[in-house]
Amino acid sequence: MLIGFSEPEAKWFADYAVDEKKLHSNPSKQNNPYFSESMVFQLNKLKGSIAKSVIKTILTEFGYVTFPYGYESQFEPIIESLHKNNQDRAVRQVRTMPDMFVYDSATNNGFTVEIKSTNTRDEKSFWMKKEVLRRYMEYWSEALLVVFCFRSNNIYVKKFGDINKDQLKINQMYG
């Protein structure tokens, strides 16, 4: 048994470590009974942290100064209190705060960035819940959506305000 893993998690890890095709799969509770909901959340959080580190490194290399901006960074003491289904406008806006503020000292301009990551084979099929996208577009239309693709290391960027909702494919399961 692997240290720190329960027996089912250790079995999943051993199976995936051996099978290269499965190694790149996205472990979710639906696809894999060996992961608890908590473990899936922690793995997704880790992937998000890696994507943020990659984007921060690239921006820094190009001379930008980056600052943590998201509510996970600024409001850590009250995260547990900010329930997802809260209808208060201020709480909804805080919950959708972009991840990073980026400053260009040469031009004295700044912008906000929301970083997402994906492991999908089809990079044109990044999924975001319809309500989450709507909130970003409503509260943070000037922010940049940056999608980091783990499989290819490609990075896609688009301003939330420039996303045409009418051209998006809607999957009812996620909407």
C-alpha cells in the first residue's frame, strides 16, 4: 500500500501509474470509483495551482508583475462562509474574483486574469458552467480568461467581454 492512501486510492494510483493511457485521464467520481469527492476536489485544486504557477512564470518572464487577486487569496478566513448558493450580489461577485492582477510597469497599466486548466483531448471543448460564465461576464467583463491545456501546454486567452455566448455550444448536463 502507498503511504498516505487508503487501499482503494492506492490501487487506483498503482493501476494508473502502470497504464500510460489512463495516466492522462481526468479522474472523476463518475469515471473512477476509487476517488472520493474530496480527493477529486483536491486533485482539481492542484491542477489549478499548477496552471496558475505556469501562467505566473510566463508573465513574469515577459516583465509583468503579478499579484494574487482571487477570493481564495484575499478572503481565506471567510471562504467557508461564502456559500455557493448565496444570492447576495456582493458575495457572488467576490466568489468570481479573477485569480491574478497583472501589472505592466512600462505602461503603468494592469489587468485581471482568471486561469482555468483542462486535460481534455479536444482543446476546443473547454467546459465551464453556464452560470459561472455568466457571472464572470457580468462582473469581470474586462478580465482575461486564460485556459492552460495540460496535454499540449497550449494557452488560450480571451477577454470575458469578447466571448459571444450565442456561439457557444451548450451541454444541458453542465448548464
